[in-house]
Amino acid sequence: METLTAQEFLRNSLVIIIACMGGALVGAIALLVVAARQIAEIEVPEDADFFETLQYVPITVPLALDLLDLAFDIFSAPISWVILELLGLQALQLITVFEGLIPGTQVIPTLTIAWLIARGMKKKRRTLLRSALHDYQLSERQARQARLRSGRPASLADEYRRIALPYPRDREVVEGEYFEEDFEEPPPDYFDE
């Protein structure tokens, strides 16, 4: 029986961890492709909260998000946010990101467990927690839509995108650089090179 040195043990452990993360990433991508096709056929009510949304979505969505969380650890939070936005499942965003940021929960399929709990719940049964979560998500969605309708920027990035950049009037010509809109004719020695 051979004993491993500490360096060999760490190297082997790192290879196993990277292989598990790679397998989880491949599985997450495959499940997300399947989930996107399944979600296209499902109509989730616009005012559905977290548990109601989980009752409508197929198991592939929570499995894919849990595998993504396993593959990327805390870096899966922004990726999950974008994926859920693209799938039209905004009710799952807040809790999924919160769960993704808690260290040590990556190996526990928390969203899949929540899906199983949601399937066991009766539809439209309102508890105090579900009502508070539903009201918060609905108010956030309405506030976002109101900002978009009013013409006010939804974020600071949108505000900066709307500001026009000033055109430099006294710009010097850099050797080798020529823009047709800068001059009516090119400089005299521009084409002599």
C-alpha cells in the first residue's frame, strides 16, 4: 500500500474538484437548454411569487441552477440572475442569488429542495411569509416598469447611456489617422506615404 505525500494528495484533490465543477457546468448547460424549451410552452402568471413560480416551472430549472451554483460557487449569482431574467422567471432571482452567495450551500441542492416543497404546497395558499415575499416582488416589478414608462433611467448605467458625448472641435490630426467627417479634404500630404 502506497502512501501519498501531502503535495500529491492536494494535487489529486484539486483534480477531482475541477472535474466535478466541469461536470456540473456541462450538466447545467444541457439542462438550461432543455429548460429554455420547456419554459417557452409554460405561462407563469406575472404576479406569481417564488413558490408559485416554482410550482409552474419544470424540475430542469432548479436542477440547472443548482448545478451552476456547484460549478461556479459564489460567481454563479450574477449568471443565475441573467439566466432567470432571460427565461422570464424574475420571481426566482432574489432568492436564487441570495442562496448562491451563502458559503457552503453549493453542495446542497437548495433550489431543488424548494421546488419539491413548492410542489407539496397547495396552490394559492398564502402564509405570512409568502404574502410578504409576493408583495415585495410585485412592488419591485411595478417600480421597475414605472421607471421604464416614465422615461427616467432605470439605473445609473441607463442615465449615462442617454448622455451624448461632446464632439471635440479642436482635435489635432494624429499621423496616420484620418476620419472623413473631420475634414472636407484630407491633409495635403496624407496619401504621399
